[in-house]
Amino acid sequence: MNVFKEKHALKVYLSKLKAQNKTIGFVPTMGALHQGHLSLIKKAKEKNDLVVVSIFVNPTQFDNKEDLAKYPKTLSNDTKLLESVSCDILFHPTVAEIYDKNIISKKFDFDGLEHEMEGKFRDGHFDGVGTIVKTLFEIVEPDKAYFGKKDFQQLQIIKKMVKKNRIHVKIKGCEIFREKDGLAMSSRNARLSKAHREAAPFIYNTLKQARKKFGTENASTISEWVEHLFKNHPLLDLEYFTIAEEKTLKTIKNKESGKKYRAFIAVFAGDIRLIDNIRLKNN
Ligand code: AMP
């Protein structure tokens, strides 16, 4: 695996490969890699000649300084994992290489997607995400880029950004990779206490039950039921639960035929914030 810390050197290297008509798949990450990340990389390997993975903990997408400071960094293990899936290129820049001295986000208009769910609770988060993903796309210029549905709102926002800015990258959404007990894999899971880790599968179990209820009950009743469940939970604090349309991410009260819906949830397990979502059937 070739490792680059400098964008210019990476661009020069990639331009030679592009001149040989090699297709490039790109997987942006913040590191502390797990099987969820690897599933994206494997998909990218299948569909492209070469895969570039970036590891960059992007400061401008964190509204919480402590979360940024405590974000796990496991580069030597990440390198081993990347080699185990035959990743071709790792881009691991410093903050200065990406932002120089100006560590601020650009402002984006994602047609309102940025104001729903995570946007309500993480101030400026999606401007930070837009800034880093656009910058990385300009450096790597991939054919395809792979994002997890674990961060479904992020995936929709990136699709919107690419469309609005006419960026020539195909955005591929990948299914959520879970632990055996159903907990969605996340770099933050490693920071959970033993008790919180044991409690955390409650989140996905609740989503599965909500999916079942969606067949017969309306969205507001399901939301109230979830809120009640978490009120009685000794270890997990609900930040939000909502049933929303996939396209607009707007919360719904009642379902309409022909539309696609998902249930989205954010939960605090101690000071660790976990998110998850599930596709709902709409017959
Ligand atoms: P992160 O390093 O958390 O920024 O994640 C990098 C990419 O991996 C994003 O596109 C995430 O949505 C994706 N990802 C993270 N966890 C999972 C998971 N459990 N299943 C699928 N994709 C994931």
C-alpha cells in the first residue's frame, strides 16, 4: 500500500494512473477502522481498478471539542487492516495540509437536508462534512466514492452536494455493518463502558420493533412509544427518534404510498453519542 501525507504528491501519483485509464474508488474515513469501514473498501475494490482510503479526523465537523479531542486514533492498526483488504493507497494528511491556517468550513446549501435530525443537534456539522468531502474529491478526483448508510443523512447530503456542484463522482451508499448483537459498528463503540456496551443493542432492537409497528401504527404513535421506552431506560438517553422520508429527511406523521421511509435515532450512552437507522416497509 502506498501512503501519502501530501496532497500534491498524491495528485501526481494518481494522474499517472488515470492516464492509464485506471478507475479509482474512494472511501473517506476518520480512521479507527472497523469491519464497517472495511465493507465499504471491499465494495470499492470489487468495482474499481484502485482504491484510495483517506484517514482524516476533520476538525470542522465537530461541534463538541471533547468529542474531537477524544476521537480514537489507531493508525498502525488501521494500516494493518487496510493491507488485509488490499487497499492500494492511503491518504493521511495533517490538518495544516488540508486547511493551512484557516480551520473553518465553507457554507453550503443542501436544500434543507442539513436542518433535519443531526443538523438540529450538531451545529455546523454538515458544513464541515461538505467542506472536507469536496476538498478530498478535488484532490483524489475519484470515479466513485463509497459512504455508509449508517450516516444516512450524510449520504443524502453528499449526493445533493455532488448534484448541485456538478461534481463528476458517482456516490454509492453501502449497507450498515453490525456487531453480532445488532449494534451498528462505529469507531465510538470502543469508548463505551462495559455496561453501556452491553446496553447498546437496545437501540437496534428498538428500531426493529418500530419497523414492525410501522405496518399498523402511525409515525407519531411509534415515536411516543420509543420516547417512553427510553425514559424508563437506566443507561441510555434518547436525543431523538424520528420517522422521516428518505428523500427530504422530513419527519412524517402518516405514511403515503410510493414513498420511502426510515426511522432514525440518536442516543447517548454515557457521554458517547450513537446513531442508527433502519429502512421501513411501506406497503
Ligand atoms: P467515519 O470514519 O465514521 O467518518 O466513517 C467513514 C465511512 O464509513 C462513512 O461513510 C460511514 O458512514 C461509514 N461507516 C461507518 N460505520 C459504518 C457501519 N457500521 N456500516 C457501514 N458503513 C459505516
